[in-house]
Amino acid sequence: MSFLRDSKAKSKKVIFFGDSITQAGVQPGGYISLMKTMLAQQGITDYELSGAGIGGNKVYDLYLRMPEDVIAQSPDIVVIWVGVNDVWHKSSYGTGTDADKFEKFYRAIIKQLQANNIKVVLVTPATIGEKNDYSNQQDGDLNKYSQIIRNIAKDSNLPVCDLRSLFHSYEVKNNTANVDRGILTVDGVHLNDAGNKFVAEEMWKVLKEVK
Amino acid sequence: MSFLRDSKAKSKKVIFFGDSITQAGVQPGGYISLMKTMLAQQGITDYELSGAGIGGNKVYDLYLRMPEDVIAQSPDIVVIWVGVNDVWHKSSYGTGTDADKFEKFYRAIIKQLQANNIKVVLVTPATIGEKNDYSNQQDGDLNKYSQIIRNIAKDSNLPVCDLRSLFHSYEVKNNTANVDRGILTVDGVHLNDAGNKFVAEEMWKVLKEVK
Amino acid sequence: MSFLRDSKAKSKKVIFFGDSITQAGVQPGGYISLMKTMLAQQGITDYELSGAGIGGNKVYDLYLRMPEDVIAQSPDIVVIWVGVNDVWHKSSYGTGTDADKFEKFYRAIIKQLQANNIKVVLVTPATIGEKNDYSNQQDGDLNKYSQIIRNIAKDSNLPVCDLRSLFHSYEVKNNTANVDRGILTVDGVHLNDAGNKFVAEEMWKVLKEVK
Amino acid sequence: MSFLRDSKAKSKKVIFFGDSITQAGVQPGGYISLMKTMLAQQGITDYELSGAGIGGNKVYDLYLRMPEDVIAQSPDIVVIWVGVNDVWHKSSYGTGTDADKFEKFYRAIIKQLQANNIKVVLVTPATIGEKNDYSNQQDGDLNKYSQIIRNIAKDSNLPVCDLRSLFHSYEVKNNTANVDRGILTVDGVHLNDAGNKFVAEEMWKVLKEVK
């Protein structure tokens, strides 16, 4: 009985916190679903994975709904994956997020999670357009915001799954026709099957090291 | 002695919470400074007015810094005056605020203030450009966001100082040359002497009714 | 024979020059098609109406394709109806047209048409959103650009079909529920049946006076 | 005497056609002024260099004023350097230029110059921000628009001075602190002394090959 409780106590509750990409991640074939299957196949049973993604979310949307959607769920680990809309909505709606505000809210999320004894994993925004030569419209800004996240990870001593960098390397190698979609995404942003698999694997590499 | 304490206990602490317009409001000649003088001249001594305005702030910036800058100061009343940057920054930086997000954060601010037993006064964004015929670039959007605030005031049963409407009436009457600045503002947005006086008077009309 | 030639010589070739609204205008039920029917019913046979509208066009797109699409067709009268995309694309793509450039290209179009002995009719951009209280996001900017066109019409002594003003009056009277579409448009911009009829009638009032 | 006329006939009139960078290029120390000095020092006397740059110009502004400012001056060669504002103004004013429209106007300029027997040299937009790792906000879009120009150069068999690529190589080598200004520009966009020298040299390398 106490064995059972110990065992249960060791189970890690992980919430993936993000935007539409994460909202799709819990669907069949999504990166969170794939990770669940992957762990089951490897006989890893002490992780409980769930998603808290909402389409169109920017960093301040995460901050606003974090108390209810994340902290109230008492997770052990939260994986924050945000940034695409903060950059993208600048040109599509005029409602992106300034770089300094992005950093401010990002750090506020981390601070509040840590104040609740929740471990944090950071993720850089992967891509808006899959061209491999930094000629997608938002590449400069995505690189800039990714660097903000890397800097936060560094000075806060937090693990980061650097999808921005990993996607770029993958595209250089695999996207030889330099197309803007169809390699890891369906539309330049949202993951296709290969993308979901790639993300599931890369995220797990980082996640499994969080003790 | 107890008389003194009672008297002191009845003093109302008011924080004006907003952007650069409110940041300037505590300067000599600013609308908050003028209101202080105005109250002193009328022998009204049971109000303690202070400003919590920061340049460039949008509604979510207020939400982020509210715990420290406002709630920790234990005010009795908070006057929320925000919206100009939420609209303006759409075209100047691509980082304005979506209408639905504006409303969501606005309501979240009110909710949290009320949860701390703080009374709330709403204010509509006055103007970006003083032309009197709704031909300033952001007039449509300012009207839209002002209507959001009026709707919140109505369904939350909160007092509103409708500067948007008051400024328009003033401009129709006094801005006969239909210029875009110099009547109530120096630059179309920030208050000149007449503007500070006008705002001090109009805000006080609403504020004095808050019991 | 000479009688025939004289008769033919008196026929006025009119090109409606614009964006997607005009592109739809030549479709069955479109405002140009309706105007043709209207004239036929009234026994007016000396007008030859055609459309030169392309979706997404802004004022400089008209300027670029004017030699081929308009001047090469040798019209007697050109009705210029442009401006919605110049305003709208500011927020939807970041690629609208600055007010001063709008005026510059607009005047350049008129100048070149007049240099080819073509008579010109101006039209103000009708609407982006049908709310009747100037609370549609782009209302301020649409009013501003419409005023530019009215000023050009005035100082160039040209006829103007002021749809911006006519639509507003119509909405105030008929859009009592203050909805943003469905009165004269299907989506806030493109004309429905009532809108096509309204535009056909209002344009004809101006067009028939052009001698 | 006839010798003199022949000699004079061989003098090549070159117009640098562009935006504020070119407007500054004719000032003392500007890239056009430096090129003049450079050629004089090398004893090259058969080039007549002048600038036709106007601040804030985008590709369609060049198209509009080309007949008067360029073609009427009867140049032998025109160096087109445009693109920074087409990209930059998307986020700063909401009035940048769509990629497809950029290409359309760019090709229209070339076509009209060539129709007037003027030789054309293309130039890619150098930089908005000098960070060397493609983390300047507009880097993706600048790369995209530069690629459009390279493609035009290729399929039109025209010489191109690829400043975008040359600046990047220079920054990688010389901007080791990865600052965003001060290496080749004063503000991330407009050339400093080193930048003017660099541009003068690189442009001349291309220009001297135009026969």
C-alpha cells in the first residue's frame, strides 16, 4: 500500500502550455499524443502528460489564464511553448507583442510557476514558413524572440528545447527544394506528421532530464 | 485622538492607473495635480490622490503590474484610464491589442480590484487626433474600444467617465477650424493646459459620487 | 450611313475602374450589370458600360495598369472607385497606403486620364463594416481618405459620387440594430443585392450629369 | 574637335535612383560623392554620377516619379536601390509593399528604363539592423525581397550589386560584438563613413562592368 503510494507520488504531471500548435498536440497524432505512445512503448509509466493550448494565444494570454488552466491543476512540470503569434500577429492583425513586453510576461510566468514549486521547461518558437535560408517574412523576428528565450533560459538556469534551432538544422538538411511548407508543417506553422514526431522526440530529450 | 483616527479612516485613497497621459498627470499642471489643487480650494480634505501611470502601457501592462503598483498600495478607489496605446500601437508598431483581448484583460483588472474591496471608476480613451468629424485615423477603433468600456461599465454597474464622448462634444463646439491638435492636447494625445483642466473637472464629477 | 456614324459617335464608353467591389460589379446582379439593365429599361442606349476591377487593388495598382486596362480601351468617362484596400491592408497585411501617397497617385491617375481627354468621376470608399456610429475599426481612416478625395474633387472641379457619406446616411436610417454587415454588404465591404442596387442608382445620378 | 565630341559622347551619365540612403549619398561623404572622388583619383573621367534619392521612397514611388526624375535626365545607366522602406514601413506605419506588388513595380521600372535605352543595375536592400545572425526584426523579409531582386536580375540578365549579401558577410566578419548599429550604419539603416566607403567600392565594381 505504501509502495503503491510511493509509486504514485513519483508520477510526474506535465502540462504543455501554449497556443494552437499545442492545442492540436493532444489530438490523435499530435505531439503530446505521440509522446504518450512513445513513453508507453518504452515502458515509462511515471509521466502524466496533458495539454493546455489555446489557438491564437500570445505570451500575455498564457499569463492571464495560468492560475486556472495550469497552477490549479498542480503540475510538477510545465513546458512553455509560445511566441509564434506574438510575432505573426504584428503583420496579420497589428496586434503582436513588443519584444520587451514579451520578455517581461515570459519571466512573470516563470516566476509564478516557480513560486508554486513547478519546474519549467522553455521552448523556442519553431517556424513561420519553412524556407531554409531565413527568407521567410518573420524569420528575423522569430530569431530575435528565440534569442530572448535562450537568454532567459541561460540566466535563469532553465532547460530549453530549442525548436527554432532544431527546425532550422532539419530544414537545411531535408528541405532541399526550399519550400515554405510540407516538410515539418502543413501550412508553415502547424505540425504535420513528421513535425509532430520530431517535436515529440526533441521535447522528450529535454523533458526526461528534468528531475 | 480617536476622533483623529476616525477622521483619518474616512480619507479616501485614490489611484489613477494608466499610461503616459496619467504619468504626466502627476506633474505640475497635470490633471491629477490640478484636481488636488481644486479639492484644496474647495476645502475637500478627505481624498488622497496619486498616479500610477507608465508611458506606453496597454491594458495587459496594467494587469501585470497591478499587484505591486496598485493593490499593494491599498487604495480605496482606482480610476482606470487606458486604451490609447492598445489602439495606436496597431499602426505604429504592429503591437496593439485585439478587441476581445482588451475586454478580457479589462474585466480581469476590475475583478481583481473588486476582490480586494477596491472601488473602480472606468474612463474611455479620449482621443488620438482632435479633428471633430471622426476623420482621425484611429477614430473608428477608439470608438469601438470606448464602446467596449461603456458596455463593461453598464453590465458591471460601474461609474464611467466617458472622456471619449466628452472630448468629441468639446471638439465639435470649440475646434471650429477642425485642427488635429492644440485644443485639448499638445500632440493629439497628451493633454495641454486646457485638456488637463477639462479632465480634472470631468473626472472629479464622477469620482465625487463614488461612496 | 453618316447618320449611323453620328449616332455611334455619341455613344459614351464608361469604364468603372477599381478593386474587388468593381470586379464583382460586372457579375450578374453586380452594380454595373444592374446599371445596364436600369438604363435599358429607361430606353437609354447611348452608354456602353464596362468594368476594370481587380481584387486587392490599391490606388497605385490602378496607376500601374491604367495605360493598358483603361486608356488603351479609349473610354469617354472613367469612374474611379478605390480606397478600401489602401486603408484596410494597413491592419491586415501592413501594406496599406500612406495618406500623402494616396493623394499623389490619385491625382496622377486623374492627370493622365485627362491628358487623354477622358472625363473622370470620383467615388469615395463606401465602408469597411456597416455599424452606423463610426465604431468600425477603419472608420476614422476611411473618413480621412474620403475627405482627401472630396478635396481633390473640389479643387479639380470634378464630379464625385460620395458613397462614404451616402452609405453612412443610409445606415443611420436603416441599420437600427447597428450590425456590422448584411444591410448593404455581405461582409462589411462587398455589396449585397441592396448594396448593388443602391450603388447603381447613386452612381447613375452622378454619371448622367457628365456631358 | 571631332575628337573632343567623340570623347564627350563616350561619357556615361549614371543616376542612382532610390530612397533616403541615396538622398544622403550625394552629400559630402556620401557614397555617390565618394565614388566621384574615387574615380577622379583613378583618372577615370568618362562617368557623370548623380543621385535621385528621396526619403521614404518605396518601389512604387520610384515608378511614379521616374519619367520626370530619371528618364527626362537622359541617363545612360540607372542604378536602382530600393526595398528598405517597402519592408520597414509594414511594421512602422502599416504601409509597406506586398511582395508580389514589389516585384510587379520593380519589373515595370526596368521595362520602362530599357524601353528608353537606359542600362539598368539592380541593388539589393542592405540592412535594417546590423546584427550578424539574422535576428534583426526585418531580416526574413529583407532576405525575401532581396531574393526577388536576385531572381529578376537572373531572368532579365541584369547586373546586381548584392549589398544584402555583401553586408551580411561583412557583419559576420567585423561585427563580432553583434551590435545592431555602428559598423556600417549610424542607425541600422543609414550609412556611416565605413558604410559609404564600402558601398561606393562595391557599386563601382559592378558599375564599371556595364558597357
